[in-house]
Amino acid sequence: MPAVDVDDPRLVEEAEQLLITWQRRRWYAVGAFSGLALALGLIAVSAFRQHEQVVQVTATAQSTANKLEELEQRNTELKTELQQATIIATTGGASISSDGWLLIDDKPRQRITDAPVRAAVFASTGGGFVIAAADGVYFGGDRQDPSRISKVPEIATALAVSHDGRMIAIATQDGVTLWDSSTGQLVARITGFDGGISSVDFFSDEKVVVGGKGGKVWFADPGRGIFNTLSVPDWSGPIDSASYDPERDVLLVQYGGGRRMVLQKDDKGDGAKIVGELAPSRNQSIQQPGTVSGSDASLEDLVNRLDGSVRDHRRIALDVLILDYKTDPRAVDLVLALIEPPRIATLTAAGRINALYFLKSTDPSVWTSAQIKRADIAIANMRARHTSNVALIGEDTRHVLDQLVDLIDRIKTQRPG
């Protein structure tokens, strides 16, 4: 083997180059291993974090599932409660149930009270409502925002809302209180109803009619208190209800387990006079004041009396038809015949209005497809104002006719096709 000259500059340079190359490769290797270790560490950290996220998502999902299960169980309980409860008052998609729930579109919005609800009314303006429960009276300023609720310690037996929606009447055993429906402020307190109160309604925007427990009907207002009293003939028991119909301007008093009496405002508007007594059940006699019995009034007879010559007889016949026959398709058939040829040619204006008023007051579910078609034709003929044998319709007839059209349109909407 030849000798190596360690002082040879060329060899020294080659050795240095080899050393530099080796060192570089070592550092490359160290860097690669470090990078690999870092990458593996990052992957491990990411995997751990993903695991944590999966655990959190799983826990959240389980918690959500538990909450949904609780909500579903509560919803089932609410449905059961609502099925067992009855609707006390309803208007425009809002309802109040007997167990204190405010419902919007048939869905529970808020429970106003746990106490049993005895009566409830919705104000016709402003969206307010009043609930008379066993623990007091609740005023709600807005059915869409039931958090605005105030309570007064009145234990009410009956409620009523004025025709303009601005006032609420609350009947208690001690008297009647009148409240502003928008503010919940007391307007007046009326007392002096001997024997107790069983019902209340508005006779005008401020005057109230109150049914008593001694066969009495009182008329009162905030300024004068009780200003008129009417006693039901041959009856000393409680008045079940005394309600006023502003459209027909009559007062209907119910008493004695189904007996009904029609009253009409007096000339001053401060009271009412009895114009007739309705029989307590279908197809029974229509009693006149001072009489004990009468001949049976069949359905056909009642329909014919809608166009009778005596105003009070027409009014009573209409009341009986609405109270007893609004769910009877036979009544719809017979009254439709009044506004069809040939009968409409001789029908008086009063008969025409009475017929339309009954039809617009009927239950939509009893109308058949054939009856709807007949009503469409009759309505078109009235609106056409034929000059042959059909009298021109006036404003009163047109108003009730429009209400009938609304009813027919609702029926068509509910029965597509």
C-alpha cells in the first residue's frame, strides 16, 4: 500500500469537504427527524382535539336529545291538559282555555294562571284580554305579548266587553265594576243589586244590563248607577243570562232551565220592554206576553214568519231559528227558498233581511255543495238588482248580504275543490 502524504493540500481539502458533507447530512437527518417528530406531535394534538370535539358534540347531542325528549313529554302533557280543558274565549287565532292557558293559533303561548278560569273575554280593539279566575281577574294588554299582565283581587262571576271594545264589565257578588280595557284602570263601581248577580252584558258602550238571582234584570251606567229594573213575569229564580244583540237591537234573557224571553229597547234607550217569550226547546210554541200556551210552530211555520206582517213575530221567529236551527240543513234549504224565484218576487224588505241574517248566522259545516251553489245564484241575482219582480236592495240588505258572502267564501276556502 502506497504511503499517504498527510501534508498534501489536496488530500486535506478533500477530507475537509467530506467532513462538511457528513455534517450537513447529519443536520439534514436531524432536521428531518425533528420535522417528523413535530408533524407527529401536531397530528397527535389534532387527533386529541378532534377527540375532545367529538366528545363535546356527543355530549351536546345527548343533552339536546334529552331536552327534546323533555319538551316532547311536556308537549304531550300540555296536549293532554288542553284536550281535557275547554276553550272559554277565542278571537282571531287567540284563545283562552279553562285551565288558564293563552293559546295563539292553537299553540300554548303562556299560562296566565293555575287557578280555574270562570270567564274570559277579548277586547275587540287593542288586542287585550281579561280572564276571571278563581284567584282574581287578570288583564292582558296584548295577546301577542302576554308578559304585560296585571291582576286585581276581584272574584268575578261574569265578564263582558263593550261593543266598541274600550270597556270591560266584571260582575261579582257585591256589584259590577267597569274597567278601561287598554289600561286596566277602574272606571266605575256600581252596587245595589239585591239578591246577587248572575250575568252581565253591555246594553250600549257604557250602559250595562245585569241579570239577578231574583228574576230581575237591572240596567245601570257609571253616572247614575242602577236606573231601571225589570222583573220577569212569574219567575223569582236566577237569570241565567241577559245578553244584548246590537245588530237586531234586542235583549235575550234566559232563565228557568231553558226558558227565553225577548226584550226590545224602550223609546228612551234606558230600559227594555218584553215583546215575546221563546219556547224552551225546538218546535215548541212561541209564547206571547200574558199567555200560557200556544200552537206548535213547525220549522216551515217559523221560516214563513220571517216575512210576517207583525214585527215582533218576525223578530221572535228569527231568534228561534238562530238559537235552535242554525245547525239544521233543513232550515238552510227552507230559508234559501225564500230568496229564490218565485218567492223572492213577493218577499218584503224585512223578510229579505231576516232570511239573509239567518243564513249568515248558520254553522258553516251544515252547508251542502248544492246549497252553496243555490246561495251563489241567489246572491248574484240580488246584486244584479233585477227590475222585473225583484225589489232593489237597500243599504241594510246589502250589509247583511255581504256578511253572507263572507260566510260562503269561508266555506269554499275550507272545502277546496
